[in-house]
Amino acid sequence: MASPEHSSIEGNLLEDGLLKHKGRSAPEVLAELEALACDDVDWRAGRILTGLYDPGPGPYELSAEAYKRFLTQNALYINMYPSAARMEKGVVSALAELLRGDGAVAGNMTSGGTESIMLAVKAARDHAREHRPQISDPEIVVPISAHPAFHKAAHYLGLRVVVTPIDPKDGFRADAAAFREALSDNTILGVGSAPNFSHGTIDPIREMAAAAKERGALFHVDGCVGGLYLSFMRRMGEQVADFDFSVEGVSSISADMHKYGYAPKNASVVLFHNRDLRLHAIFTCSGTTEYAVINPTVLSSKSAGPIAASWAVMRNLGEEGYQRIVRDTWDATQKMLAGIESIDGIEVLADPDICMFTLGSVEINIF
Ligand SMILES: Cc1ncc(COP(=O)(O)O)c(C=O)c1O
């Protein structure tokens, strides 16, 4: 239900119309923006169980500064702004190393997990068109726990989605045997999550990627949530199941800077195991009276702000800073899990591999 303040804001600001003949002063506009935000969650307040990624005040302020510095630079025009390409290369290379890629791994920064996934699926589609032209009805095989972005990509790209079950007895991870069974001669791409959202468990990537490879299909790991976090955990000596390019058959990985890379939105990375596969993600067009387009991402014009902010956060935190955040959030997760276990009527549905878990209850409405 709308609060009384909300109603008056709607009355004064929304219904009144935005575009006036005479503009308002900057202080007035800022005050109006504050009023519009009156019902927003205060993300700094804590006690919010949702996707919030706070690097702390220092790195946060720095990332805002970096974002603002490059806000109007168009990362499409790398001839005008080579800084955008340099910063992007820095972030992509850092992630390729974290995810144990060899020198052949190539990739790009994107606007988020969905765009990274879209590009991985497009690359798989166009790779199959070239290398497996006999496939007329291409499909991707995804566990039911995979993010809807795979369904969206298939919808946009004209692919069929084959959905496979997960195993509630194994932390809601993908059922590897059912996944293998579902692969066919038409499969161009298999998918696993590291971890899935929101049980926080890593799919059996090694078995799934091997099965896909046997069928001649590519395999994408959705590391949007865990790509950075799990890699830092591993480097800190925690037991983490292999999910990255160290696993035979993994051909692409998505990893979001705007999640556990602690950068502001919109920032993600998509990596391909070699340059040939990345080429299939690219769109080119020189057949108009407009300028020639060579787009390695879905977006064409885009602010260099998120790229600069990601670069700055990574430079500022360093491995030590990331490991400190991982340690703190992991310790807090253990405390919360222990606390929840002591409450009758609520349970944690799977023992998570990351600082993310799902609460359930058959007695109370969990919301
Ligand atoms: C596992 C997983 N993959 C992909 C995405 C999509 O990311 P984005 O919202 O940045 O497009 C999410 C978002 O929550 C996710 O949890």
C-alpha cells in the first residue's frame, strides 16, 4: 500500500509531469530526487536478505569517483577513448587469471550477467552454425536451477531449451546423470552454475562439462555470482569444487563485477576459452549508410563509467581486500546458518558453497 508521503509525491512530482517550460534549479531537482526515493530500501542499513554487494565506504566512494570521471566517455569509441579498452583489458585479464584460463582465453566486459550469458549463447549458436552445420534444430541443455537469462537468450536467438532436474538430496545441485541423458545430437551448449541462485551450491561442473564435450557440445559455466568469490575462497585455501577453465570441456564463463566483484552496476565479464569462440560472439555490419559497426557486446554505445569503476575497485581492494571481504562474509554466513538452525520451524534448504542460502518453512510464511 502506498504511504501518505508516497501519495503526495505521486501527486506533486509524477502526475504533474516532468518536462516543464522552465527548468528547476539543481538544488530543487536534487531535493525532488530525494523525495522520489522516499520508499526505496536503505541498502546501507543491513538486515536485508537480498543481492547487495557493499565493498565498504572507501572503495565505494572511489568507484563512484571513477564512474563519474568516465561517465560520458563512450566505450564504443575506443579510437577516441583508448583508456576504455585499456581498463577493460585489465579487468578481463584479471578474471581470466582468477578463473585459471590459459593465454588463449579472451573476453569482454558487458552490462551484466544477462548480457554475458546472451553473448555466450550467441557464440555457441554461431559456432555450431559453422562447425556443426548438420544441426537444424539447435538446443541448449540447462538445469532448472539455471538463471532465466538462458531462457531469454534462447528466446532471442531462436534456440530450444531442454530443462533438466536438480537433486534436492544433493544441495539442489544439477542432477549430472539426468543432464547427460538430456544431451542429444542437437545440443550445442550445456550449462552449469557456480553457484546456482539462491541455494548457493555449485553444480557438478566436471561431470557435466565432460558429458557435453563427449557429445561435441560447448559448456558454459554461469559464474555470475561465484566467479570471483569462489576463486578467492580457493586461493585462501578453502575447499571449493573446480568450476573454471581448469575443468576440461568448459568453453565459456560469465562472472559479474557488479556482484562479488563489488563494483557498481552495470559490469560483468564474459570469457571464452579461445579467440575463435569469442569471434562468434561479435556482431558486425557495414551494409548501411551509417558507420560500420563492430560490436563484441550486445550494447553498442555504452558508458565507460562501469568499466572504470570496476578497474578502480579491483585496483583498490587488491587480492588482500577481496580476501578480507570474503573472510568476513563467509564467517557471517556461518553465524547466520548456526543461528537459523537453532530456530524451530525454519530451515536452511542446502548447505551452501558460498555466502548465499535459501530459507524454507512448512509452518510459517517465510516472507
Ligand atoms: C546465477 C545468476 N546468473 C545470472 C544472473 C543475471 O545477472 P544480471 O542480473 O546482472 O543480468 C544472476 C542474477 O541474479 C544470477 O544470480
